[in-house]
Amino acid sequence: MEEVRLIEVKEDILADNTVVADDLRSKLKKEKTFMLNLMASPGAGKTTLILRTIEAMKNDLKMGVIEADIDSIVDAEKVQAHGVEAIQLRTGGFCHVDASMVLKGVNAMDLDNFDLLIIENVGNLVCPAEVDTGSVKNAMILSVPEGDDKPLKYPMIFTVCDALVVNKIDYLELSDFDMSAMRERVLTLNPDIKIFEVSSKTGEGIEAWANWLKEETNAFIG
Amino acid sequence: MHELPVTESILNICVKHAEANNAKKIVAIELKVGEMSDLEDEWMQKYFDYLAKDSIAEGAKLKIERTPVVVQCNLCAHTFNVDIKKREKLLCPECEGTCTLISGKEYHIKNMEVV
């Protein structure tokens, strides 16, 4: 009978990713490019919000989009049609993007051409919340049809975001979505989060969101 | 939902340490997983069994210990545990200050048993 030995390991599983993510942030700082990680459920309106944001900001900042949402070029083509460079990461059905995947995308772009990059993360409220993409700030969308209970069901993602965009507020009248209950639930998890109520369809609230993103970008790129 | 990448990292790290220690087989792996993780023990083991097939970690048992969500008050530095599933507030019970997460998101490999 062979003797069982105990080996100390003491390693964090996500440690490798954290190192890559920190390196990526340093690179972005040096190149004066801000990067936002945008997360949401499928259908919350990530691509449409990005298009609205481009319309509101492209005269002020040089923008680019890293599409990771699904393994197709549909979203990238929509963004390019708005006159902004977009690259598609082939995530191959992966549930989230990690810092190494984003780094590959960033390396394929000439950062001199960009003040602001937006990552459209995979449509999912669970996995992207756990994995640092190397972005400077994290934002998420919660759309009105998804319901005001999402902060109770998916608490982690609300704790890692700097901004929450409540999208599709044009649906509020038709729904029983309770905005003040949702706000209280989110602020319980993350008292520092900025909340923007918008409708990408009507354009309501887009300006306040775009202003926040502009301020954060300018503060980072100096 | 992302059991596959997480268990793959566990496997890679453990095999690396096992080889460095001239181990022939990994019998068990002791992990600390934060309460904020949505991964279920049973599924992590299933994914691990699938990935570890034909490696020196085949058949290894994952011993998973859950670590509580711990936050610290930004004002008075009071540290306390939060039961996130019971929707407890992330506000300091002493002074109602806002708090920063100290632990509860980690996937940490403590040690492993090898022969």
C-alpha cells in the first residue's frame, strides 16, 4: 500500500487571469485608451445600447467595440454600419470572456485609434460577473421586461458593476416592474453603483449615461 | 454555468504541482470556494471527473469547503459576515457605512493528497 502524501498548493484559480487583467489595464493606461465591460442577459439590449452610445459620443471620442456576445458576426456588422470599428472575438460558445481573450482582441487593434473601447460581453448574468476582463470599468444592463427581482437572483453581478443601465423604460407602463424596489435591492448590494434609466428605443436617458461614460473615459485617458 | 473553465484550471494547477512533487496519482483535492459562487459541488465533481479522465488526477475527490461572504465597513473598518442568499444588507451594522467585499468570491486550492 502506497503512502498518501499531502501537498500544499495554495493557489487561486482565477489568479492567472487577474495577472493578465492587471497587465491589460496598465497597457490601456499607457496607451490612453479606456475600456468598458458591458454585461447583460441575452435580449437586454446590449447591441442597441452600444449603437445609441456611439451616436451620442462618436463626435467627441474615438470609439471601438469588441464583440464577444455570440459566435457570429451579426453584432459586429451592425456596429460597423454605424461607422465604428468592431472586432468579433470567436468565443466558441464560451459562457464569458476572460482577460486573455480580450487581450488578443486588443492586440489586433491599433490603440492609437481609440479613446474608448466597449466589450460586449456574452449574454449571461452569472459567469461574466466572476471573471475580470481587464476593463477599467464594468457596467451592466437590466431591462424592464426581465423584472425587478434580478438583483435578488443574481447578486454577484450587481456587486462588481460601476454602473447599471435600466433599459427599455418605455415598457414600464405595461409592466409591474417596481423601479424603487429594484433600486433598493441594487443599492443594498452596491451602494456606490450609478443607476441610469434609459430607453434605447426612444433615446430617453441616453445623454446622462453617455455623459457618465465620457467623464470616466476622460478621467482615465487624461 | 462555467464549471468547465473553473474545473479545467483546478486540474491544470493540480497536475503541475503533482508532477513537481513526483506524485503518481492525485487522490483528493481540498478547495475553498466562496459562498458567492453559483457552482454546485456535485457538478464541479462531474466536470472534474470528465476532464481528469486518463490523467494522473483521474478519480480524485474534490473536498469543497464554502467560505462565507465577508465585508468590511469603509468608515469604521468593522468586519462582518453577510448571508447573501438571505438578502442581508451590505451596510455596516455598527455605523451604517458602505462596505467592501473582502472574501466570498474565491476559488482557492488549499492542498491535495497524492501517492
